[in-house]
Amino acid sequence: MRNVKVLNSDLLINAGSFVLKVSLSLCVFLTVNKHKPWIETSYHGVITENMDTVLLDPPLVALDKDAPVPYAGEICAFKIYGQDTPFEAVVLNRTSGEGVLRARGPVDCESQKEYTFIIQAYDCGVGPSGVDWKKSHKAVVHIQVDDVNEFSPLFREPLYRSSVIEGKIYDSILQVEAWDQDCSPQYSQICNYEMVTAGTPFAIDRNGNIRNTERLTYEKQQSYRIMVSAFDCGQKRAKADVAVLIEVKPVCKPGWQGWNKRVDYEPGTGSRQLFPKMHLETCGGPLSGVKAIVQLQTNHIGKGCDRETYSEKSLQKLCGAASGSTDLLPAPSASTNWTASLVTDSSRDSDLIYRFDGRQAANVPDHVVPQNLTDQFTLATWMKHGPSPGLRAEKETLLCNSDKTEMNRHHYSLYVHNCRLVFLLRRDFSQLDTFRPAEFHWKLEQICDKEWHYYVINVEFPAVTLFVDGVSYEPYLVTDDWPIHSSQIDTQLTVGACWQGGEVSNPRFTQYFHGSLSGLTIRPGRIETQKVISCLQACKEGLDINSLESLAKDIKFHFNPAQSVLVVEGEDVDNINTAMTKVSYINSRQFPTSGLRRLHITTSVQCFGEDTCLTIPDIKAMVMVLQPSEPRITIAGSNRLVRPGSELQGAMGVAPFKELFITSTVMKGDGVTHRPGVMELMHNLDYCDVLVIGDELDLDRESLEIRHSALLGKHLDATNSTSGISIYGVDSMAHYEQALKQVRYRNWKPAALTERRFRITCSELNGRYTSNEFILELSVLHRSVLVEHVNHMVAQPQLMRPVHHPLMIHTLNSHTTGAAPPTATVIIVVCIAALVVIVVIGVYRIHSTQQNGSKEDEEDTKDPELDWDTSALNITINPMEVHHSHTIYNSRMYTWNTHSLLYIC
């Protein structure tokens, strides 16, 4: 039954058997919403990520039994129930009830792969206002998000490292791993790996395992760097390839590792560690003890190592040896010219070494040969000798004293025969007419090992002891012989061979020596002490250990006397490693010999219950001693001296080198600006020679000498000859300077002498560094010309350095005419007065010199250090100070001669 409401309209109503026509203007049907919409109970949907449309199965359709009644039979909405559901349902056709499910925004599979929520359908109710609308039952919607391959694979590590042992084939050296951010199994899984670097002996499987395809060799290549890429199952390649470093290690071989083959040593830096990172590789074997021997090989340096290379006399004084030794192999000079013909080993730095090849020998002058050999004396030398050539070795003579003529008797000699050292000493027949010990034989390996050794023979007749490198040896054989009958035949002392002057038609050398010698000396009357012998042969370089207190208690070590061999022993490998890192090289010389020093390390290892279980290869390394900054020794001072002959005749003569001074500088580089700078260096000298230039000294009329008192308190000695004076000994430059200032020249017959010239040279390290040649000219003023030339006498200052001030002469104002200005007048008056004073005092000094010469000599004798020179007045005029011009009389300053004074005036 329907309710009808008529509004201003005609309406026909069929009421059974009749029809009623009603006129209506408006008819509105009033319906009732009797049914609920109907939908499926569940839906399954799929949406592709980053898309908005959901594909549903079954499609989203709502039905209503009230259809086709408007509103009640129409579908107006779908509503979704679920927390944070990013979807919405839209009605496409209200009449058919079709709808669609869409995403409200981008859906990301990586955030959420599927969604589940509730959906209901709503009809339109009973009218346009939606009043009394009905909703369907609840349906479950399951939506799956389909993945898009939007991400590239990424490796989990930025770099992969591994190592292999050479010679092995590995199934898997290491595994690389990549991952993908995509959500689906298809796109998130890594399906393949690829080796990007071509030509390598490696391969990779789909799981990322890298293996080697051939046996690797450490000598061929120590490491490999390969690039690897990855692909996901959608064949998308990794965004960035990854690097794989594979290090090839040698087969584990026991030995020392972490050491450098070369270590540079800067002179003056003290102790330098040789192996700061050294450690012993034992390949995991249990050890019970390790013994390492470190050898510093310096046999090619000078006389076997870096020793002090001062002259033999200087070294003996430095070591406290008794004086009186005679050097039979000195450096060639004017006074020691018998060694000039010998061959020196110029390749050796700093050491004076003579090389004998079987053709060189030298006769020692008679005045040099010690004449007072008694029952006590010492013979010492450095020798380097190898096996004698030929099957039948002949005697090789180092030193021989034999008859000069007529006969061929050997009085004493030192020679090598078949690698045996023999000392011959024939006593004089007049002492004792019986058999006496005459030949002393020693058989030692050192004699023919081609290395430098220091030999000292102490004679306390009849006992003779040999010291080799400070170690004493008694002779293994002593042969007796008859004494030599006394004769008037002169003897000849030779070095390098023996002189055969008799029993042959032509006197000649015989029994030549093959080898090298240095510093052959004889000291009569005394034998050398063990302490002095050790000092004379001591090395200035060697091995050392830093921080002894930090070594473990089980570490044992000891050095040989020369500190060229170090033995380290211990039970624990780690403690041995720590000890070896502290092994150092040290060179205490101020100017060490540059060049390489070889290092040799031998190691023995003991295992439990076995003598030796591992073989450790020897180590050969080197220390390179860098070139030291060489000093420049300079002698300076006034090089001209004028003295009257009367002063030369005095008891003390004159001191010509009062103003001399010695300096030494080295060039030092600036570490910041790399510019060299000069730095003054304080070090020792070992000799200074004062030689006369021209004719040698005539001892009947002149002398050049130094008093013994001038050397007291210093490590200096002096010798003089007709050639000059030699001051020697290892001492400071200041002491040498003081000694040279007290050298006196005296001439008691100076009438025929107008000038004398002297040359001074000084040396450090036996001539390795020499000074400049300082020339001084001494002019002599004679009585007949003393008045005329008195103005040329120059009084040299004695206790101060010469300071030369420039003499500035200002010309008078050229614009001033007429009379001279008052200032110029004052200067002229002062100059004339000064000139008169000079002449008067000069005449007075001539008279005083003649009358009081002996008195001045006495004063000089009393205090030579305060030897004031009053032979001339010194006038200093400063023309710059016009208003304060004055005259200074000072016997300690330079003298201006009258020519200069008149020129200024």
C-alpha cells in the first residue's frame, strides 16, 4: 500500500472497477527504505607501490533490493574502518553500486607490504538528505603491495681485505656480501656477483665467494686489488663496486722481520737505534731459548775502525804514555823526509797508512834511531797482513837494524815468516859471553787474517811479551843464540825491509814486507802499561744498548772489548725482540770517518728437548755514517812586525806572534730556510808548525824557541830544528794560541839581517783538516837608519785583538777663502806639536835603547806575559772631533808614522 499526497495536479486512481481522475499540481511519493545494501564478505587486492589504483578480486560492487527505487535502492558510499589505512573507496555509479578502491597517497612496499581493513556499503536512505540510510555487513579487505625494483644492491663493507699464503689454491679466500632495500624476494635478493677487474687470477661465485684460480707467488706480486659488483634478481647492478685487497704472504719462514737494510747515522747525534721494529718470526713453534750475535764490521775503515787519527806522539800523550818514543813512520815533512818515498794508502780517510807491496822500504836517519836501547823497551805498530805469496814463503821484515857495511849481522828486527811473528834481539857480546834468548816466535791467526791489529812488544829481557789488540800472548818458541861481537861497524835501521850492506857486491834491501803499517814506534828505557795499550787501540765507534734497565731479567748480553760484537741471549722470544730493538750504533768522534759499516746478525734457536729446531737466516745490513761538517781552521793576526835590532839581541828576543789568534768554523744549514750559516766550532788541534821561510836558522847567530814553562799545564810538547818549531799534542785551540804567542825569536848578530819571514800552519786529526798558511814578516831596523825610519815602527798589541778603524779625512770647506778657519788652525798646531814630540822622544829612545838594553831584557824575563812595547810612541788623532782634538800617548795601540801625520796636518 502506498501513501499518496496530491499537490495541485490531476491524478487518476484505479480503485477496482472505477477510475478516479484527480487533478494535481504536484505529486510526491513517500517510500520506505526496507533493505540493506549487500557486498561480498571478503576482498583481495593488489596495488603496485607508488601507484594509487587497487585491483580487487572480486570487484567492489554493492547491491540493494530496494532498487530501482531512488535513494533507497542506490549506493551512496563505501566506508573503510582501520587504523592509519592509506586507502579510500569511491562510488563510481550509484545505481549499479560499482566502486573502486584507491590509495590516498604513494604506497611504499619497503614500509609495509600488505594491508587488512574493513569496508561497508551505504545506500542513499529515503531521500536526498540521506536520512535513514542503511549500511551493509562488514567485509574484510586484504591488499598486497607489489614491489618495484627501485633500489640498487649495496655492499655491506666499504673495503674487503684478506691474505693468502703463496703456493696454495683456496676454495674460498673471502666472501663479499651485498644487500638490496627492495621489499620483494625478486628484487631484494642478490642473484649474482661479478669480477669487474679483468686479468686477475681470481674468480667469484653467485654467493660472493672469491677464490684463486692459480697458485700465487710472493716474489711475483705481493698484493692484488680487484673490483667486484653485485646484481639483484631483477638484474639491477650495484650502485658502486667494492674493492677487495688480497695480500700474498710468503710461506712462513723463520727469521727476523721488520728491519731496514740501511740505517743513516748523523755525526754528533750520539746513540742511534739500528732495529727499532725488529722481531723474530718463529712460525708458532715453541722455543726454549734464542741467541743472537750482532757484529759491526769496520775492518775497511782506517786501521780497523773509527779511531782517533791524531799523530802517534799526540795519541801517546793523550793516553798517558811515557814520553821519549820515536816515530819511525811519521808523516812526510821537511824534517821527516825519509818516509816521502813510501806509498801511502790515500783511499783511507784520516789515517796515515803506509802500504808495502814488496818493493818499498826506507832507511831511518841515524839521528832519529834510538841509541840507548836497554833491557827494557817497547816496540809498537799497526799491521795489516795476509798470507805470504808463493809456496815457499820468505821472511817479511817490518823493522830491521843491521850492519850498514862489511857484514850482514841483524842486531834486532821484527818480521813475519809463514804467518808467524818473530822478534829478533841479539845482545852485545861484551855484556855476557853465553847463549841468550835471541828469537821469540808467536803463531796467531791475526797475523795473516788481512785485518788491522795493534801489536805491542814489551821487552824486559830476557822476557818478551806480545800484545795484540790489548790481549797479551807469550811466545810459543824461544830460540837462543850467541851474542854479537862488538865492532866499529855502523848500523842501519830500516822499515819495510832489511838492509844488506855487506857480503854482497851491491848493498841493497832484502826481505821486503807485503802489507800495511801505521805508527811504528820505539820507546827505549820503559815498557808500556796495559791501560795505555788499550787506550791506543780503542775504537771510537761500536755497538751499544739503550735503556738497559728496561730489559727483562732473563736477558743476558755481553760485548767484546772493542764493542764490535754483541751477544744477546734469552728464553722468551718477546723479550729477545725487545732487547734487539734497543741495539744501537754510536760514534763518539767529533769528525767521524764517513762511509758504510756492515752489520751481520747470526741467530741460533733451541727447542724443548732438541739442540736446534729452526734455522734462522743471517741478516746483512749497513750503517751509513754521513759526511760531517768539515771545520775551517783560520790563523789570523798582524802579518808584519817591525823591531829594532837591539830588541832581537836581548835575552828574550821578540815575540813575533803576540797578536795571533786561531778560530774554527763550520757551515751549518738552516733547517727552516735551507740557507747555510757559519757557526764557530770549538775542538782540539794536534800540532802547529812554525817554519822559517828562506834560509834555515843559523844556530851560531839566531834561534827560534819556546820556553818549557809556556807548555806547563797543557797537553803540549815542542821540538825545534833549523827549520823552525813544531808544537804538538791534542789540546784546545786556546792553548795552542797561548803557546804560539810565547814563541821567541832571537838574533844576537842582527847587523846583516833586514827581515825574517815565518809561516805557521796548524792541523787537526794529523793533517785531515789543516789551517791556512799564516805568513808573518819581521823587519829589522838598524842603528844607522833608526832616526830616519823611527816613524815606521809599529808596536803590536799583546793582549787584544786588532781592531781596524777607518781613518776618515775631511777636506776643508772649499768655499771658504782667506784665512784658515779656527778649527783647521787648531789641527795644524796640534800636528806640528805632535811631530816635534815624536822627534824628541825618538832621539831619546835611541839613547835609551843603547844604554838600557840589558835592563829591558831583565824586565822581559821577569814577566813575559806583560811584555809592554815602548819602542815607539803611538799617537792617535781623531780629526772627526774638531772641537775636542787631543793627542793620546799609549804604548798599547797602533802607531801612525810621521808621513801619515804630516799628510793629515
